[in-house]
Amino acid sequence: MKIYIVGTGVDGENTLTKAAEKAIAESDLLIGAKRIVKPFVKLGKEVFITYRHTDIAEKLSSADCSTAAVLMSGDCGFFSGTKKLLPLLEGHDVQVIAGISSASYLCSKVGIPYEKMKFISLHGRDSNIAVNVKMNEHCFFLLGGDITAADVCKKLCEYGLGSADVFIGAELGYRDECIFTGKASELTDVHTSGLAVLIAENKEALHYIPSAINDEKFIRGEIPMTKSEVRCIAVSKLNIESDSVVWDIGCGTGSVSLETAYRCPDGKVFAFDKKHEAAALTIENARLFSCDNISVTEGECPGILADMPVPDKVFIGGSSGNMSGIFEAVHAKNPCADVVVTAISLETLNEAIECFEHFGVLPEIVQVSAARTRKLGTHTMLQAQNPVFIISGRLI
């Protein structure tokens, strides 16, 4: 069977390409969601209504025709069901026909280039909003599910990005198409339908990954924090990827949580501390630094770790005497997790080494001694910081 997978554009009809139009005309069977197939019912062809890739594949395997077209909204390569469908169609003659995506359509309407844009789907997902806008000049959000354009604007305001320019497209390509523009702070009450997309423009985006953030930039208090010189080395040992899930145990002020969060804008950081003040400070700093991919839990480890998502990377900055239990909890979740421990005392160093060796790991140990300058009269002196051990390894 000849199978076309057709991107039908934003509205499914007016933005149809000539190639897509020809494929639909040649096909005996049309498959797709009700909204997408509706404009072509008048052609009198057999129609099968579904958006589930397994149902589509099953229908195609039993269909008695020579040519079929599976209609996808937008473009087949942009958050499309095509990705899941293609592996199920092996053995068939399949041709994918590109369409006009909601991203290219809205960008053309508002005059924004999209070659460097970060694309994020919020359709049925709890994705990160503020941290991506903080780190990218342009972000495109595909909305859907329970997250509306107003929700995105509220999140940006909550995390200090209310001055970002926002472009919202609703019912794109249809008769009642609407495009809203303004600051995020001005659009927190905007009402749109489910068929909406949003572009956030942040002209003050970072364009780099912050490392060794100055200690004085954090909201402090009486809670200890991992100092910048140690922090940047400890975080580097975790080898965090863009979609990593990170645990920060004994988060304190959240300084490590922040630096790990910038390294996994498509992932999540789970910060834990038994002290209420520490948990509250981490939340405050997450908002100050626009990191909405940090989730803070107050409580004692390892007890609160059992129900948490599986970590890829784990930083232990404080164990409250529960080091072995924390290692056991991490290993139970992910036997291959990367773990970094910081220690000031020789006793904590020894305990960390024993925990690694319990799982057959010979850890790497680095001792960091940093000194900062301070003015004393007309002279510049060096003031030593506490030496810190950084113990790291991958559990096996």
C-alpha cells in the first residue's frame, strides 16, 4: 500500500501545500482526527476518525485499498504523531509530506525569525517555562491540555520575567484567528481556546550557563551555603545533561540547585532540606533566578526520597548523619546514578568513601582550597576559605 503522511498546516485547508493537496486527491482512504479530516469529507472518500497511532496502523494493515493518507495537523516534523506512527508502518511504501507548522505561521505573522528559537511543547506536559525564557531570547510554546497562554504569562511574572514580550496566536488560520501582543505582565488575563501557541521574547536572555555565581547574589540568611569556588567544581563533576533529573540533598540556600537547574532546562531539579528556613530560601532563590524547574521538598532524607522521580545525578551537600541511608535510597532508584558529595570534616570524607566502596565504586576525591582577596589598608591580602573535599563517582 502507498501511504502518505500529510502535514495539513495550521487550519487543515487554507494552508495546505500543493503536494499535500495532490496526495489527498490520490488517496482512497483518509485517516485523522475529526477536526483535521472534516474539510475533506466532501470528497466522498472512505474516512476513518482517530488520532491514536496504534489505531491508525491497525486500520492501515487491514484496509482494502491501494493508497491512503494519514492527515496530521501542522507539520509532520514538529511535535507530530508522525514520530510514533512511522515505526509501525515498516513494509509499506510511506511518503511524508511536510506542512506549515504553527511556529512558522505565527513567526511570519509577527515578524520574528525562528532559526535560533527554543521550541517547547506544553501539550499534556509539565514542562519548564521560565528557565527556558531566561536562557533563550526566543521561546515558542505549543500550548494545550491544562496550560493556557494566561498560565504561561503568570508563570513568567512569578519568576521575575513579567517584562518579556509575548505573542499569542489563537485559532491560527481559521476565520476567528486572534493574535495578542504585549508584556507578559499585561496578558495574565488573556482568554484563548485550546488551539493556541505563544512566543516569548526576552531581549535580556542569558545566552550562557551561569557557573560559580557570586555568593552575594543569593538571598541568604543563617543557612550555610556551598561557596562559588567549590560549587562550580562540584556541579561540573555531575556531568549534567539538558534533560537530567537532579537531586540536591541538603539544599541550604539552593545555590547548587540553581546552578544545576541552568544545566538541565529540559529536566528537573528536586531539592531537599529538613530545615524550613532552608527550603523557603531555596524557593525564594529559584524565583529570583527564574528557575521554575526546581521543586523543593521539606523533610528528612532518606525518608522523603522513596516517592521522588528517579534521579540521574545526585548532589549531597548535607546528610545529617544519614549518608549510608541516602546512598541506599539513591541506588534503589537508579543503580547507575552519578553522585557528588562535599565534605568539610575528615569523618564525613571517610563516611562518603565507605558509602561509595559499599557499591563497588572507587570514588574520585578532590580537595579544594580557595582564598579570596580583601583590602587591609593600602594592601591586598588573601583570606583563606575552608578547605572542602569533593567526592564523586557513578554507582554500579
